[in-house]
Amino acid sequence: MRSIASASIPSTRMRWRGTDEIRIDPNMTSPLKKVPVARVTRGMYVHKICGKWLDHPFWRGSFLVEDDETLATLRTLGNQEVWIDTAKGADLPPEAPPAPPPPAQADRRPEPPRSAFGMDYAAAEAVRERARIAVMALFQQARMGKALSMESAAEVVDEVNEAIARNPAAMLSVVRLKNKDDYTYLHSVAVAALMIALGKRLGYAGEALKQVGIAGLLHDIGKVGVADAVLNKPGRLSPLEMATVRQHPQIGWDILSRESAAGPMALDVCLNHHERTDGTGYPNRLSGDALSEIARMGAVCDVYDAITSDRSYKAGWEPAEAIRRMAEWQDGHFDRRIFHAFVKLIGIYPTGTLVQLASQRLAVVLVQGSGSALTPIVQLICTLPDRKPLEPEALDLEASDDSIVAIEDPAHWDLDIPALLRA
């Protein structure tokens, strides 16, 4: 039996949702379909990738697309096409019926306009998703021993930088939200965003600031050398497993040292973001002047995002609790000057913190105010204890007699904080 590569399969062409072409067997008996990579979805079985075997990053010629990571790697093939086997996996979705005509203007219920902050928050969510997919592809390239797409990394950093310039509070709040499955990739995006924002505060600009962001994005690339079963283990790591995890800075440095475009900052942060100022960190127990400013920045940003994120072995702390704990650790763990700059950036009550006010009102923190870290700008939600809704008014606590008296758990009040910030 001849292979797909050598068989002569007659084909016809049909249109499906736009201009992308899909070629199928005209007698409709074959389960094989040739589709653009852009149309492949999870659950499809790739029978063959068109082109030369050595030109794509998969060691197998056929496989089931089971996860977003595999899908992201396929996306890196650009305009290439693949054969899918609908007998072994999902088929293309049926062609969508034409959209019904819009209702008469009188019947429409206009959507409430978003606030300026809500628009920036929604835009930041879109940046985070594009960045997540790009980072997944970078990690897959590293796993396969391929050259990293440093152009893609630079594009991600540029987009994140633009989002931070537009509204740092929105972007930094968005990147904190992640689930356990996406932690490794979104942690990289979050640390890049935190590093850029902190770098701006410390006076970095231009190309130097871009290198700060790339360093944050690639700081954990060495985790490709640690088994997922160890990284995602819900219980306590054994001494051997812990030793394996502690190899990831050196593994990452080895990967980046082969990339001339990575730059010295990325190599430094990758190798040294787990070092501590008192010399108790790893892998080389560096301390004092042996640790560069960029490595000290990486340590603060990495720890903050790690402890505020849900992990397989623990729930993340609320940002305010994380800042409090880090303040307790700062002597010995962090550079005091850099940590204080970070606290001014994030705030005692970071964006998205649900708070109770002295006036018996519930509010969510929007942005840091111009004065004390204890007096951010908040958006009112409801009165307490009757939960009577309030107009979503922004209240600057610096210019108000009101004050924060407690941090509240959004789950207790059945509130969706991202939805509130997006409105």
C-alpha cells in the first residue's frame, strides 16, 4: 500500500468559513482530510505533516493533538498543511449557518459601556493569551533541542511593555490570574510583566528595559529539563526530586548560552533568580555584590508571582498577604532597596484586592493612589451587610475620610473579580 506521500489522491476544493481552503476526497469515503495548520484543534489526529520530516519539530509522523502545548507547536509551522484522520480523532466542525439578520434597533439591548479601566483590562487579557501561546511554543522548542524563536520572545515583551505603558495596574492584575495547568507558561509571562514594570521604576528604558523583559520571560526555560510529574506533584518533594528541581537554573543557562540573541541579562536571571542575598539560595549560594541588580530583581518578581499563584500543591496567597510575608523574609532573601521599590509598584493592597471599608461598604482596588500605599483608588460594589448594589464609582481613599479595615475573600461574597475589573 502506498503512503500518503506517494499516493495520488484526487481532490476537489470547498470553502469553509472564509478563504482557507480544505481539500477532501471527492467520493467522501476516505477519513483523511488535508487542512491548514491554523484549522487544527485539540482532539484531531494528525496523520501526516506535509513537507519534509526533518523540517518540523515532531519526532513522530502521526499523533493525537491532546493539549495546547502540541497545538502551539503546530502553529509554529505557519502556513503549512497537515493530513488529519477523522477515523482516529475529531473532524472539522460543520460549516456555520449564515448569521441571522440583526434585530431591529428598538429590540436591541445595548451593552453597558466599559470604563476606561475595563477596556484596558480586557486588552491586557488578550495580550496575556497571545503571550501564553508564544511561551508554550518557546518551551516546546527548548524541549526538542531546537533554536528558540527569539524574535517571538521580543514581540511578546514589546506587547507586554505596551500594555504596561497603557495601564500597569490592569496588566499586572491580569497576569496574576492563572490555573495550575498553565502555571509554567503564565508564570513566565507574569514575571516578564513584573520585571518590566519594576525596571521602569528603577530607571531602565529603551533596549535595556526590553532585555529586562526578555530575562523575565525566559527565566524558567530550564524547567523543560524537569519531569512534569515532579513539577506538578501535589505532595512534598523527596530529597532527590528537590535536587532535580534545583537543576533548572543551570539547565536554563545551558539552553540560553547557545542563543546569541538571549543576551547577558537573560543568562544572569535564568541562572541566579533563586539565589538569596544571605547566600542560602541555589544553585551557587551567591551573596552580596556577587548578585547583580537584575538577578535581585528577578528573585523578587519570581517569588511574588509564585506565592500568589495556585499550584498543584497549594493555593496561592492573596497579594496583600504575599507582600506581608515577603516583608518578613526580606532580610536575607531580597535586596531591601529593590523590594521596597517593588512594594511601591504593587501596593500594600494590589489591584484586584477585595476590601471592606470603614463605611461598611465593599470595594475592589483599582489602582494605587498618588499618596500612601494604604490609600489606593477603589471601585465601590455594595453596602454591608445587606449587599445593596452601589453604582460602580471610583473612590480615591487618599482624598476620602473612608479607609480600608479588612481584606475580604471574593469566594465568600460570590464575586468574580476579573468581571468586575473588566466592566
